[in-house]
Amino acid sequence: MKKLFHIAALFSLTGLILSGCGAGGGQDTSLTPITLNEVAHSIFYAPQYAAIEMGYFEEEGIDLTLVNGGGADKVMTALISGDAQIGFMGSEASIYVYQEGSQDYAVNFAQLTQRAGNFLVGRQPEPDFQWENLRGKKVLGGRAAGMPQMVFEYILKKHGLDPKTDLSIDQSISFGLTAAAFTSSGADYTVEFEPFATTLELEGSGYVVASLGTESGYVPYTAYSARRSYIEENPELIQKFTNAIQKGLDYVNSHTSEEIARTISPQFKETPVEKLAVIVERYKEQDTWKEDTVFEEESFDLLQNILEEAGELDSRVPYEKLVTTEFSEKAK
């Protein structure tokens, strides 16, 4: 397995720059401060932003500071080093850290998304797109051992394509920069999260030809985790946090895309509400968000299957070690 989460490296990376994303103010001393480090700031995580903007965290007594970590490795660094109390990322990161031998490893306590949130964007419209179309083509992909790339490879293999020999996948471009690179590169396709996929369409620079979320099926794509010791020492706080996220899920599952777009628009000030609504609807149509935050064992097994196929899993990890459903069950 590629060693991306060495514990020593996690503790030594102290130069991580934290930038807030509009949550938390630290002015109400009756609230308990929590720093949440998210893997990316994306409309894909609309229930979380609905919870922020609707005041659900304050209702639960939490003063939330939201930080964009810019990748699962950086989020896990912040979590293990104590710069953040809660991390939001692909739960594969918790498996990597556990297998490195950490005693105070990250435990997943709530799941948010149940499908991949990225899309395959091509140069031309392809209403009859087939995955075979990628044979011999160049694709801008994601970081090795990260969920976006592993799910992409999982889909390719499902359609009889070898990711290493049947196409060329460029993994050299940093997360969030592939859309800009696509417009000036010689790549035939790029794998993009929102709002980048829709932005490329509106600019006429690309066209969404397939949804990785629809194609991969139900996958535990992103979840909330905290160090085992923090959960043991702060069960009431973890419960309150989970309650707030559950309220956010309830909100997006009971409101229209237009209503959700207006609610979360303060989190995406540079994106017009009309565009937000289009993106939210795209995610709603593919059943992106769970109805509850329970991280089920079947989902964890599927995640480990994907890791095994990607060659990133030395041995399978017990579900009960890295997942707890205690707080999710109470938050329903």
C-alpha cells in the first residue's frame, strides 16, 4: 500500500495554513468552539452548509469554525495534530492511518454522501457516451489513493478497461486545478467536482458526459471522523455535532433545489443562485445525500473492496474499529 499517511509526517506538517469558510465567530461564549476541517469546499456537501446557514450548530450549542483543508491528506494531518477536532473527508484516510499503527486513530462517526460527487467532462457532447470511448484517450484524474481516483478506476475496471494500459490518466495536477488545466491542455476528458463541471459547460469548454456517482453505485464517499480519544472524552459534543448534520440532511431532503441554493448561497458568494440550483438538482437527481448519517457495515466493506482493487489495502480493517454508529442512531 502506498504510504500516504505516515504518522511522523502527520505530526511534522505544522505549517498547514488554515483559512475559514464563513462559519463560526467565537463571539458567543455559551457555545463550545469546534474546528471542522473539510476536504474541499463544494456544493457536493450542501447538507453541511445548510446546517451552518440554518443555525443548526448554534442550536446544538456549537460555535463552528470551518476550514478548507484542500485534500484528505491535509485534513487528516490537521485532525491527528489537533489543529481540528473533526475531519470531513473520504474514510479511506482513516484506514490508512490505522494501518500505519496509530494508537489514537480516526474513527468515523457520521456519513454524509453516499455517491461519488464528480463527473466526467469531455470536449464534445456525447449523449450516447460509453465508457469504451475512453480507450486510448487522455484523462485528467485525481491523486493516487484518493477516493475520486479510486472510484474512477473502479468504474473503468467494471467496464473492462485497464486504468494503466487502456488509457492515459494524468495525476500530476493538484486538486481543484484540473478544470483550468483542461481548457488549455491536450486532454480528451477530465474528472471534475462541482461547480467546475458546470462552469466548463457554461463556458463552452467542456460537456458532462457521465456521472461517476451514478455509475459507481452507493459508495461511502465522505464521512466525519475524530480521534478515538476525542470521541471518548467528548461524546456529548460529538452527539450534538451529529444532530446538526442530521438536521442538514433533513433540510436538503425536504426542500427544492432552488430553496437549498438560496440557503447555501452565502457559502458560495461567487456562484449565482441559479447556477447553484442547477448543480444541487444534479446532485439530488443521483441520490447523493443519505437520509441519515449511519455508516453501515455494508458500505465499509464496499470501500475496502475498492481499496483492494486499487492495490491500496494491505489487510482488511475491522468495521467496529473505525466506525461507530452510536451517535447517528440517536440523531435519527
